[in-house]
Amino acid sequence: MATPAGLPARRAAVQALHTILVVGRTLDDALDRAAGGLCPRDRALAAALVGEALRWLPDLDRRIDRATATPLPADARARFVLRVALAGRLRLGTPAHAAIATALPLLAGGPRRLAHAVLARLEREPEPLPAVPTLPEPWAARWRQVHGPAAVEAMARALASPPPLDLSLKDPAATRPWAERLGGQSLEPGHVRLTSGAGLEERPGYASGDWWVQDLAGRQAVHLLGEVAGRRVLDLCAAPGGKTMQLAALGAEVTALDRDLRRMARLSANLARVGLAARTVVADALDWAPAERFPAILLDAPCSATGTFRRHPDVLHRRTPADLPALQELQRALLGRAASWLEPGGRLVYAVCSIEPEEGQEQMHAAVGLGLVVEECRLLLPGVGPGDGFFIARLRRA
């Protein structure tokens, strides 16, 4: 019997979804493990299925539970297969017969009749998805209290579809020509926004190193450092290197530090591709110490990453508010180390791709206790601003 078209992609999608929701790995890591050996077309389909399943997970589960007499366990393989099948049917336009034909082989030795009955019932009694996804609890309740209902509605709308892709240009003076050549739009000098990241490595300028992927919101952290040309800048927690390259392109003498050897190898490869230079250090910032102080430091601290859920919807399901105290403690420790390496009068930019006050505004109290002056704070919310969610603060050593 011939293998139904798209079955390898759906098998990989089920495996990746399980790895994310049960094992707790990131979306990118899970896809690399599950779909790494697939052809580009099947890998792209697997990524789309997993992404849509994560964006609409509470709504898909609600439909699955409505069609079963007894709710399936959260970790049941049948639930994962049905999630992928419904993501394809309701979000990617998979025909009903194809959704069933590619779902049942994934349950060999399992409840195939149950899955067939569920999918058949949902075809007989269709219930369209809501206009915007249902944000998972407890994040939705938390954000309504912290950011307000209007902001939460905007964030839910932002979750509905994959976001556009932002590029940073090595030469900001060539912004307009590159925007025209790539078919994108620019929202500031040195930036081009594309509607899709498909075929990115085949696009003009990739091989020649004229640009790199970097979200528009993340660029603002470097902007807050001010003039960096000819200055020594320490980029802490630097991998995979978007801000390092942005700093180097502006003429800074960058020292990029991160403890993750694999991610630092990627940073070095990115630097080589774009033809920029930086000193790279593989070390834990809590153990490492520089030979001299820096006039400028950028600390993009490890965080919950809740501000990135538009492009990484897995964070809504892998992370919970219970993770925040440990992250907050780590951020305070890193902030203390960075403050001790700053020259008098020097600037430190603290950034987290998080929209949680514990990781942003509340850390400014610790900064003041370290002898730093808070000069400016920015909170960027996904769906409200034009990019990911970030908290960014510029601090000065008194």
C-alpha cells in the first residue's frame, strides 16, 4: 500500500509536539530532532502543523474533548495525532479524507477507531475556530491583570498567524535598495521586513552576508546604547549573535560572551558569513571576569521569553509563572556582575524578551541598589508594538 502524501511530515509533527509539551524542549529543538531528516517540503509542512497546533492548542483540545465521551489523557498519543490532524484540517486546509488517511496510520496498534470516530464527528458537526486563538491559562489571566484586557486581545490576535520576518542590514545606507530587492518594507534604517521566511538562504544577500535575521524589537536594545563606533562593548549572553553583529556593523569593538558552546559556534558562523569581527568568549558570566572594565555593556538576560510567543508559541505551554522566581534570581546575579564591570559614567543596557514585570520593571530596583541610575525604560508588547515583546532599560554608572 502506498504511503499517503504528507504522512512523514505528520509523523514528525506528532513527535515534535510530544517533545515540546511532555519533554519540555523548545520548538526549534523538537523540530530538529523530529524532522531533521525530511525533505525541505515535508519539514516545512511539519513545522507549519506544529506551529498551528501550538497557536490554537486550547481551541483544538476543546473540539477534541467535545467529540469524545471520556476526555483523552493529556499525554495520550491519540490526542497528539488528533491535534495535528485538526491543525491541518482547520488551519492549513487539509481535505477531510486526507486528514483521516494521514492520522490513522500514526495510531498503529492504538485507538484508530476512536480517532476515526472523532474526526468523522467533527466533520458532521463542524465548529469553526474562533476569530483569535484562546490564550492558555494562567498567562491570559495574568496578562489581563498586568497589561489590561485590550492589550491581551491584541496579543491574542498577534498569536493567530506566524509573524513577518525582520532582517538587519550590514549597511544601513543601503536600506531602500535592499527593501526593493528583497520585496520587503523598512520600518527604520538598517531594517527590512519580509512577509515570510520561506527560502531565506536562497534570497539575495544571504550568501554575500549583507543581512541577518533579527527582530525589530531586539534592535532597540543596541539603539539605547547610543554611539558605539570605536568603543569597547561587552555583549553578555550574546548567542546567537544578532546584537553582536548589529554592534560590530556600527563600528564597536565587541566582546561577545555566552556559556553555550553550540550557540557560540553559530554566532561565530554568523559573523563569518556577514564579514564582521568580534572577540568571542565561551564562559559563564557568573564565573568569568574581564581584564578591564567596559564603557558600554549589553545584557540580554536569560528569561521566560514570553514576549516571543508570536514566533515561538511553545513558550506559552512550556513556561509557567512558577518559572519566574528562579529566572529573576539569575537575572539579578547577572545584573550585579555586569554592573561591577562598568566604567564610571558607562552605560549598561538590560534587556529581556519577556513581558513579565518580575523580569523587567522589578529588576530596576535591584539596579538602583547596585549604584546604577535608571535613565530610560521601554516595555514593548507583542501585538501592540511592531515586533516581539521586550523590556529594555538604559542604566548608567554614577
